[in-house]
Amino acid sequence: MKKVNVQDAVGMELCHDLTEMKDCFKGAAFRRGHIIREEDIPRLLEMGKEHIFVWEENAGEVHEEDAAKRFAASCPVPNGRYEGPSEGKVLLFAECPGLFRVDTDLLRKINAVGDITVSSIPDHYPLSGGEKLASMRIVPLVTKEEQIRTMENLLSEKPLFRILPYRPLKAAVIVTGSEIYHGRREDRFIPVAKAKLGRFPAELIGASIVDDREEMIVETAERYLADGAELILISGGMSVDPDDVTPSAIRKLGCEIVTYGLPSQPGNMSLVSYRGSAAVLGVPGAAVALPTTVFDVLLPQIFAGERFTKTELYNLAEGGLCQSCRVCHWPNCTFGRY
């Protein structure tokens, strides 16, 4: 690039966007490629631009906008779209509901490449579609070709970003508790479960209320599995009281228990298990009493087709404590960041 006095730049081609901040506006006042005119000089001076840069072809250097284009070309994201470059950066947006996944190790490696900066929303973020997910730009106006090639080589190894669309699942709800089964108390979990499942492509094939008896829980779950249930939510009986038999019933159902108990509050006593490919969750009472629990964190991953591991669930510890805000803003908060 060549630095030129603004009064001497008439007729020259601007080699980068010039950003203006005025009256709550922030954006490009002049775009790359603009030919400087005499009438542009007062505005440029008002913006504090006494000098501008015009492009000089230098072998081995890459302009910020070309670097952003090469990042987007090297980092394709199915179900996502790129916009830009504008002011040197390119932005990634979600095109469908789903789960956003980030390879955090790869992200660190790319950001360690000199002038390159890539930022994103957190891994495991649930999407409704249309969200801004990531941004890339280089820090200076130009960078060395070798840095962009290093970035491209890293991106060729494995995906940096993934958007996993939610899959349609057949779901069933089982409410346990003698007090509800005998009509002494009204059930409150089924309406909550319906509302939360309504955020996903779920087909509710049934909802049952059963007594605190292992054989009754197992029989009901077996019936739903035979009907094709791919997700079973069992609420109640998840604490350590003698009458709480839901965890033992899930074991008798023949499920593979990934974990009973999570480093996350609320929802500490949750149980995550599988019977074949069907997910079976034991959901504690907090899901009824509070607007957001670990139950809300688990559902997006299930509908995205990701199978839980014990290690991954233990990683909930950092970000596993809900701050119980007066107004819940989840998932735009620290809760469930793993």
C-alpha cells in the first residue's frame, strides 16, 4: 500500500473500506475500490482522514477482504451462509434451527496464526435459525500470503464449525408419583414437557401417569419403545428417598446409564441413558419449578443427533451453575456452556 495525502488522492482507487462513526451510525462511508473525487475531500477530512492508502501490487501480500473471502471458501458450513466481506470481515449466519458446534482446539490454532482473528458464539449453542455465528478478519490491512496458506491448511484437516439440524423424533412422557397417580396432586410436568418439546420437531406419541412401582414404569416405557419412541422423558422419583424408584426402573428397562447425577444446578439429579438408539432421561422436579434447568441444555443435543458421553457431561461443570436471574435469558447466558 502507498500512503497518500488526501488532497493528492483525487482520481486514485481506495484500497480498503473507510469506517465512519457519526450520530449512532457505524459503517463504511467509502468502499474499497472507490475512486476519490474532489467532493469527497471535505468528508474525509471530517472523518479524520488526512491520508489514505492506495493499493500497490506487492507479491506475497493478501488484502483483508481477499483474506476474508479465502477463509469463507476454506471453511464451508452446511446449513450456514457467509455475508461480506465488509470492512474487512466476513460473517457466518445460521440458515436453520439446530445445534452449533465448534472445534475449540482448531479455533485456538487458527487464532495463533499471526494476523488472523476468528471469533464465534459458544460450542453447543442451540439455534432457532438466522443467528450470527462467527466472524473472521485479519488485524492489519494486509498480511503475508504464508499466513493465509497456513490457515487454509488447518481448515482442510477437519471442520471448524458445524450446524447440526434438529431431527424429527418420536417422544413419550412418563410421570411417576403415587400422589399424582391417585389424584391427590395435579400433574405439572406434562404441560412443561409439551412446551419444551414444542421447540423441536418432536412427535409426542403419548403421555402417561404411573404409580411409584418399578414394574409399572418399565411396562409403560416398554410400550412406548415398541411404538417407536426415540426419546422418553421420565419425571419424578429422581431423588434418594426410599420411594423414589425411577433410576432403578430405568436400569431394569435395560438402559445403558451414561450418568445419574450431573455437575449442573438446577437439575443435579438428572439421569441420562440409552436403550439402543433411544434416549431415556430421568428428569428431576426442578424442571417443573424453574424456567431453565439442565433439561433444557440436554434437549438440543438429543434432537441434533449427538450421543452423550460421560466425559462430555462432566464438562458441564464449568458453566453448569445457573445464576437464577430475575428474567431468564437462556441460552444467552453462561449456563450450559460446555
